[in-house]
Amino acid sequence: MSAILQRARGIPAQDGAGVKLTRIINQPNLRYQDPFLMLDEFRSDDPNDYIAGFPAHPHRGFSTLTYMLAGQMGHQDSVGNEGVVGAGGAQWMKAARGIIHSEMPKQEDGLMWGFQLWINLPAKDKLSDPDWADHPAESIPERQQHGHTIRLIAGEYEGMQGPVQQPEQAILVMDVQLQAGSELELPALGQATRLAYIYQGELTIDGEPVKRGELVRLSAERDLQLSADNDAALFYLAGKPIAEPIAQYGPFVMNSSAEVEQAIRDYQAGNLAANEKR
């Protein structure tokens, strides 16, 4: 039986003030992958594709993780946090009961390339306090050996601990880079949801070729053998499903339509987040 259970490609999309991106998770070909709600890749060296950024907008009920491969993105929010994330760095934001934030490019030209991942929260945490953290490239654990590099953004892996943690769901997020001719084994760690998005080159997973732009849903039980004839890289996600109802309307992700409607009313009334700045 193949280790690859499903293949999908993202679709062109726009978000924010017209930022061009590729929507990989939460699109017609690939819906929610519990606990992951959405995955976008933004990649362009044309500033017209990204310069307008993501002006102030609300969130409630989940967490976001932004990981940059190239370029710089600035963050400001209603709680008073602000920071700039650059290549190799990550920003994590727990929206929980509510936060209003903006993400705007801190460059006027050059390549902007990265990912934004939405991670669901269980019902008991959806109305908890919001939080935010900036993790520059040098703070992200990295292991280089036998021609491959693993950067651990979230979770725990082979004695390393990433800066972002959501332990109940055993979230694991890694940037895995393989040099030409290298091989790597990725062990199964018990997460029922297991995904890999190939963002550079081409590689094989248990002998099956996977190319740039493909997301593959993987067997939860098998140790995976990766190999690459040329340089390649993937964004690896794993986690334990929350297995609760999902009700989403744009930036609000709750467990019922009534809760989403309450979030909309709270936002309209200026009560979504403490110290709101619009």
C-alpha cells in the first residue's frame, strides 16, 4: 500500500488587500486537515503581488503561524505586539477570543516567499486569552547531517523542541531541506494527520515521485523514506485531530454558527478584542 494517501495542488487566490498567493489547504480540492484549517504559500518577486499586504483584520478561535523563506513581513496587533519576521523566522499568533492585526511587507522590491498556516483550537481554548510571539531564524532549532537539514518550527522531534507548541494536538511543523543525492527517514510519531508540501524541486517518498507544488497526505503509521536526486525541500505538518465541529466565516472559526454570529456581533460592536485598534 502506498504511503501517499492523497495528492492535491493549490489554487491561485488573493487575500488581504489583493496579495496573490496559492491556497493549498481549505480549497475545493483539499478541505480542512484537522487540526490544520488553512495553508497558503505566497511567493513572488513582483512587488505588485504583495506590496498592499494584509491591513488590519480580526481573528477568533484559532492560531496562525507565519514562516518566511525570503523577504520581511511586519506584524502589529490590538494587544500592542509588533515585530518583523525575516527569512528563516516565524511568527505565532493565538487569536483565541479575539485579536485584530495587520501583516504588511517591510520591503518595496525583491522576493517575498513564505507560508501562513491556520491551526484550530479546541472548544475549551477558543475564548482564552490571545497571545503572540516572534521567533527569529536563529531561535529555530536546526539539525544538519548526511546532506539534509531539518528546521523545527513547532513541536518536538528527535530531542529538539521547536519554539511553537500546541502539545494537546502534538503539532509538528518542520522545514525539511535535502541536498542532491541525500536520503532521510521521517518516523511516524503517532499523529493521525500527516502532510508534506513540496516547495522546491522534486523528491521521492517511499520511491514515489512528488514535485514542487504538490501537497501529499501521508500514512500515519509508516516511517517514510525520502530521497532527492537534486536539491529539494518540503514543509512538513503533523498533528492529532481535535475532532470537533468546525464553523467558519472568514476569519472566525468556532464550533457552531451561533458562536460565529456572536463573533461577528462582537467585532461590529468593538468588543472582539481588548484594546482594539482599528
